[in-house]
Amino acid sequence: MSTLCEHCRQSNRTAAMFCIGCARKLPGFVPSGPSALEAMKALSPRMRSASIGESESSHGEPLLPSETKAFWLQLGALGMVMSIGFMVWFLHAMGKPSAPPRKLMQSAEATAPKVVTKEVVAAAPQRSSPPPLAAADPTPEPRAAAASLPGAPAGKAPVVKSPAPTSIASPRDLNSDRQVQAVKDFYRALSAADGRTAAAFVVPAKRGLGPYNEANISRFYGSFDRPLLVRSIRSIDASVIEAKYSYRVSRTTCEGTAFVETERVGRETLIRRIRANC
């Protein structure tokens, strides 16, 4: 069964609440909640005036200071003035030279040593003391002794220079020099392929054995296309000497490094062991 609108006489469905022709309420209208107009009317006068932007409500009640635009403008201007004042004070404080505190100055004056001037010393009473006895010095001064030398010009004493102190080498330095010299002579003999001289620098226990044999040394080092050339020899510790050298056999060139261990035998420094890469 349809519902007939009383205003426009339009036929609507039974459960309709608004007319399809004029949009007015039908007899079967049931409100489900407050409409927007009713909600706007229910607002307080102060909030309604604030939403519209009026300075005062319709009832004449004034707004709070925090709700006005002038309040925020004044607050921003105050913050800017305070910032500028702080910057001016900070620049003035940074440019002013710092003075030491008064207490520190007084403590420094109290701890400073007191200087006695000449006038105070002169005013102090002097005690009478016997003159010191002159000690007889049997050795004359260098200038006086030089002036008494024959041939020295009169009225002018020559300056006598004291001899410079001589440095005394320690036993360790002497031992290191002997080790380096022994290794130099050994490799000099190897460069000349002189097996007899080279074997003389080896300890007696290994002399004539294997690579330390005189004939083997002469045969091996005499077959090089380019003889052995010593690069450097230096001491590493108390008994080890480092030797760097190079030689060429056929087309192969050896850049060798050897660590030579020495030993003191009687009065001679001899070679005990050689560790080399080639």
C-alpha cells in the first residue's frame, strides 16, 4: 500500500519518511538523531560567535585574551624583543676582557717572592768580618800561563784551547765492527771465487764440508755470468749480520738476502751459519 503526500499528492512507498516529489516529511517519519541545524542551535553562544569570527557573542560576553589575534601578535613581538636583548648582552659580554678575580690577585701577591732592592740592602747594618784568606793556587790560570810562554806578544794573552774529549768505543761496538768486517771479507772472497780465502772465515768445525769446501766455493761462484755484487752489509744484533747481494747465472738473476751468524773463536770472528734465499 502506498503513502500519499499531503502537500503534493505524490504517491510514495509505505515505509518512506520523505516525499519523493517535494522532499517533505511523510506521516511515517521517525527522527534517528538531531539534524545539523538543531546541533548548530544547541551550541553555546560563545562557541558560535568564535566559529563565525565575531569579537563578541550575541549575548555580549567578551572573548578570552588567548582567543584574540592581538594577543598572539603582542606575544610574538615580546619574544622578538627578548631575543634581540639577549643577543646584544651576549656580544657585549664576549667583547669585554676578562679580569682576574680579586681573591686570586691577592693570593698571587702573597705567594710572590719579595725582591730586595739595592736601597734596602744598603740600609741594612753591615757586620764586620775579617777579610777572607787568599788560598794559594799552585796551578796558574790558562791565560796567565800562556802569557808567560816565550814568543807571546806583550800585553795580549793567547787563548789556550782545551783538548776535545775523545770518545771511547764500547766492547760491543768493537765486536760489531769485527763481525761486519769478517762478513765483508767473506763475501769479497766469494765475489772473486776465491774458495781458500772464503773458507778461512768459517768456523773450523764446518770448514771443508759441503758448501763450505774450498773447491766447491771456487767452482760455484766462478760459474756466474755476472759475479756476485754486494749491496749492503749491516749488523742486526749481537751475533747476526745481514748481507744483501746479487748475481746472475745464465738468464736468472738472484737478488739475495742472507743472515750470517758469527762466533768468536779465540781472537778471531768466524762464520758459524748462513741462511740465504738464493
